Amino acid sequence: MIVDAHAHTFEQIRGRSRSGPTRGAGYGRLRRGQSDVIQLLPPVCRGTTFPPDVLVAMMDWQGVDRAVLLQGDFYGEANQYVARAVARYPDRLVGAAYLDPRAPNCREVLHSCLDEHGFGILKLEMSEDAGLTGLYPDLRLDEPGMRWLWQEADSRRLVVTLDLGSIGTRSYQTRELRAVLDDYPGLRVVIAHLAHPPLGDPTNDTLNQAWREQLLLGRRPNVWFDLAALPIYAPDEDFPYPSARDCIRQAVDEVGAGSLMWGTDIPGLISYATYEQLRTIVTRHCDFFTEEELAHVMGLNALEVYWGAGMAFPAGVAGS
């Protein structure tokens, strides 16, 4: 059983970023603001889109059984689109709701996502460049105006997935998240991207200490990390990205394999590595995992977290 704990699907890009609106620019390109164009996807199709049928086909190709569909400001709100994707592939996909906690109708949006669409996951993209702290520089996880959201998530047993952005930015709110977890000790939180390890500056003691401080939140029984997008953080390395492997090993030493979930950040990451490479970084090159640990990191942890403890799933171990 293999689960991609961090994937995306979108019909169109209609999002926001610190640089301005984000829009598809054709042939896999994305425009931020007026003139900043990046190659988000390989230029193999005319449009910049990634429908669920393509995602599931890629999953079938690489033996991935299930995937978690996350959202964020960068791609734009797509709650109904994600809900339809999950309804189309209910045995393969589970979706996270998008919410802007400072929007005037944020409570109504959340209740619609939970009660009408049946979401059990909430994704908050906090990063400066592509998320909420770029839009609202003073936003803090522990501010009074966010308490209603944590109370709702706690009482409804939601999973809250957080992208806390890069170390040293306003979004990297380890202290604030710790305060929230102290106030709501049952709140289930997944921190994306292994808390953004400083792979581009691996000898910087200040960055490494800040990363370790956030990583240690994973010693709580209700905090997990996904391993998505690590190749992006090692810009001078090629597959199999040895510094990413080293960070995964450090995370295992610090918090244990039970706190880690394989994920990719597909489709954006396929401009950096193939879907197969994103899988085999862990299954072939993290040789420090036992067979049991590998099975949990590659799928069983995500099944427990995102699909709910106590549900029956087919037995199996991770592929290679």
C-alpha cells in the first residue's frame, strides 16, 4: 500500500501570491503578477492544468494506491473541484478543504466544506511567497482571531495540514504552533515538506537549529510530517538527492518513522524529478528503514492519519 500524502489537482490556476494573482500561461507555465512567469509543469500539453484523471493515471503507472489532494492560495480555491475529484475516485483520493481565515465569510466556507462536501482535512498555506503570510503579513497561528478555527478543527477531529514556509520567514511559526498545540492537545496536525529543511545551506547552524526545533514538534503523538518537495530544497544536487536522504534519516532519529509520510507535491515536482524518482528516493535510497518502517512511511501512516484510525485497509508493504 503506497499513499502520496501531498498531491494537487486543478482545472485552472486562479490563485494569489505575494507577487500578485497567479494564472496559467499555457504549456505548463504559470504567471505571477504581471510579468513573472515560471515553468510549473513540463511543456507537454497546451494548458497549465492537472485533472484528477491524469493524477490517477500517473498513480497507476507508478503503483501508488491513494493520494491526498491538498489546496493552497497559489493554485486558487477549488473546493468543489476537489470534492468532485474525490467523488469520482472515492477509493483512491481524499481531499483537503481550502480556507482563507481572514475572509469575511470564512466560517460559512468552512461549514460548507465540512457539512456539504464532507471534507475532513483542512490545508493552510502559510508561506510568504505563495501563502497567507504573503497576503496578511501580521497573521499568526496563535492570534485570537484564529481560536475559533482551532476549536472547530479540534471538536470535529479534523486533520490540519500546514505549510509553514522557509526558515527565517514570517510563516515559520514554530513557537506559535507550539502554543496552539498546548491549548488543543488533541488537535491533529501535519507539517508539510518535513518542515522545510535547509538543504541549500546545510552547514548553517542557525537554520539547522530552527529546523530541529520545529521537527521536535513531531515527538507529540498528534503531529506528523510529509516528505513532499525535498528535491526543490537541494538545488545543486541531482537524483537521488543525498542531502534529502540525510534529512529524512535525521528526522527518523529525532521523531521516529511513525511520524513521517511519503508525499511528492505533484504535479509541480515533476519539473524537478520524475514521479518514479520521487518514490524511489525513499523506497530504494533510504536504506536505513526497516521493512516495517518503510511500509508505514510509504502508506500506512497516511492511511491512519488521513483516512482515520481503525478503518480496514488492504494489508501490504511498500513497493521498491
